Amino acid sequence: MSRQSTRLLGVFAGVLAIAVVAVNLTDRRTAPADELLLPGLKSQLNALDSVQIVKGDATVTIARDDDQWVVREQDNYPADAGKLREAMLALADANKLEAKTANPDLHAQLELAGDGTRLDLAGDSAQGFEPVSLILGKAAQGSNRYVRMSDDPQSWLIDKNPGLPADAASWLQKEVIDLAANRMKAIVISHADGEEIRIVRDAGDNLSVENIPEGRELSSISALNNIAAGLQNLTLDAVRAADAAAVADLRSTYTTSDGLVVTVQRFTDGEEAWYSFAAIQQKAESPASDGDVSGDESADSAAADGGDAAPESGDDTEAAPDAD
């Protein structure tokens, strides 16, 4: 037999091996039209209390805390309830397209073994919630995914690919604060060495430095505009609980024309900069001046990484990923 014939036989043998694997992964059963993977889930979503996602060594627990959802692994910081709702509705609406392998030895090929993503849902049993545990495997054709129940070797191809990353930071409520620069009436920046910069807006709506040292002048008005925009459209990368013993190396106090006072403190930890935020709404008859933060209504403070931010707790978060 020639070398060329031998090579061709080798190619055919490879094709045959692939075909055998493909047959083993497919059960040849097609699920009935519109057969839901989790038939009772949609009606139970309002009773859902906890969503845990596990992949390898990473675990994310998103849990209901009173009227909001929080990420346990991120110091119970508010979770993105909209993202959670979207993922849960996709799962609740998922239909079985085709039965796949029930052979545990082949699960790894669909990422339905130890390399899969385990999803555990828990809720209020008094409201009839039945716990759910399943394994999410590879995506297929972009919008589909392989899944199986944790206690069942039978795998399925479903018509949804719910976004359920096992990265805690990706579930955080990213929006922190958004105050337009033109709302700023006064800004006081205090350094740890006692140096202080006071920026004020005059009657002509212009910003200026109130306490420029003698013999010095402002290099550019655009620098003041940039500082005034410091609280505009802030988002966060990560959060952690504030350390009460930590000493800030920079403190900035922003006072708006309608009496909102936001205090930002910077804490340097090695090469990282973390920021805490606190807000107070002053009475209209007692407007803030020169960075005074006394007032009547205060908002919680938190810490955020990298100059992005930490929002006030959950004013706009949804109470549950309901099915409406």
C-alpha cells in the first residue's frame, strides 16, 4: 500500500472517530415543542431568595436582603437586580430543544461535569418554592446552551443562554452617582498635610479658586471644570467594607446649588486608591458653605476601587426578579 493511501486511511479513521463521538453525545430524542426545562420556575420567581453560582473555585451568592438584592462575596453590596431578573427570566423561559448524552463519561465534552457552572436556586418554601440545582455547560450556536439537572445524568440542549458569570464583581450595581458639573456651587479639596483648595461658583456662573496663594495664578479654567465634573457618571469596578481605622490622604467636599453635600475620601492601599462616599441633603434655608457637611438627612457611605465609586444603598434596586 502506498504512503498516500495510508495517509488517506488515517484521515478516514479520524473522521470515523469524530462521528462516533457525535452519535454518543446525541440521544436522538427531540423534546416536545415548548417543553420548558423548569416548568414551575416562572411562577415561583417572586419567592426566590438566593442564587448561588459556582464554577471551579469561584462562588457568587446573590441574596435577597429585605427589599434589595446583595452580593454576599462583596460585603453585601447591592447587586444589579436588572441583570439578575434578565438571567432568571431567560432560565424560566428556556425550552428543551434536544436530548443529549446521559453518559457521565461524556459530560465533560459538553462542560457538564466538574468544569461546568453549577446554579443553585433557593426560596421561601412557605410560598411553594422548590429548590433548583442544575449544571450549565457549553454555549451552542451562541444563543443555546447545554444543561442538566445536578441529580440527573440526562443532558439537554436548551434554546437560551442565560448570563450567569461566577465573577462576583460582575454582579455589582455599577452606577454610583451622577451629578452634573453645572450643579456644583462649591468644592473644597483638603490634603493630609493641611493644604486646602476652595473652588466657588460666582453670581455669573463662573468657577474660580477662592484661596489662590499670593504670587500664583490658575493655569486653566478647564481644570476647574474637570474638578466640578468629578461626580458625573461615576461607576465602580469593585467594593469592600470601609475600614474605620483607615486615614484618608485626600478629602473632597462637593456642595450643589440645591444643598446636597457629597464628601469623597481617598484611601491609598499600596498601588490602589479606594474611595468612600457620603451624602447629606441640607435644608433649603440652611445652604452649605465652604464645604460644611452638617445637615439633616444623610446617606450611607461605602468604599470603591480605582476612583470609580460606591453608591448609596439600593434606592433604585428591584425587590425581586419577578416574572411580570
